[in-house]
Amino acid sequence: MSKRTALSQVIGLAGWLGVTFAAAAIGAVASADASTFYAQLVRPAWAPPASAFGPVWSALYLLMGVAAWLVWRERGAPRVGVALTLFITQLCANALWSWLFFAWRHGAFAFAGVLVLLALIAATIAAFWRIRRTAGVLMLPYLAWVCLASALTWSVWQNNPKLL
């Protein structure tokens, strides 16, 4: 790792958190009336309550931003650019899912999108792991949550054919 000043470290962390939470905000715009829509859906018994999503996603976005920052700090390591490009790509796929599911209400496309998102998260974790293991570990809760979200997307789509 090449040396960075304390100020550049703080700016870098703020930047990666900003990028990550900007993606969250783009998804949130599509989810503006998500709780009302979610309440109308037939959901499996194991579905989390609507009130769980905000706090869980906030924590996950924080972990993701820190993970990206840890990789960014390793600018002399091979494939940092590839890893961070994967990270940005999965953030875009993450934001797109909210539009597919909540705004546009396309269950099939939302399910396909969440599967693409899972693959991108796994690739990002693998890339981060090679550069900075801690960064890969910080992404694991996100992978677990999106696995749950994938199953939930499938179930909700199948149980609500008139709404999705």
C-alpha cells in the first residue's frame, strides 16, 4: 500500500461512503411507497417485517462503503481497479432492483436482477478478499441478506401475479 495522508484517508472514506449511500438514495426514490406496497403483498411467513429493511440496509451500506474504502487504500495492489469497478457495478444493480420491484413492479425482471446482483456481490467479495481480506469479510452480511432477498423476491413474485 502506498502512503496516504490522514486527510486523504478521511476524504477517501467519506467519498466511498458517499458513493455507497448515493446508490442507496437512488434505490430509495423507487421505494418511496414501498411499505404500503409491501403490506399489500402476500408474503411468506419467514419474510422480515417492513420495519426491518431500513435499519438492515443502512448497516449493510455502511459496511459496503468501509469495505470499498479498505480496498481503495491498497492502490498499489494488483487489480484494485477491477475490484472497485465490480463494487460500483453491483451498487448499480442493487439500485436497479428497487426500481424493477417497487417502482415498475416487474417481478420476473426483479428476480433476474437480484440473481445478477448476487453474482456481482460474490465476484466483488472474491476480488476484495484477494486485496484485503477484511474488506471481503465486511461484504459477507450483504451477500447473506441478498440471498434472503432473492428467495423473498421469488416467493412474493410467485404469490402476487396480479401485483407483480
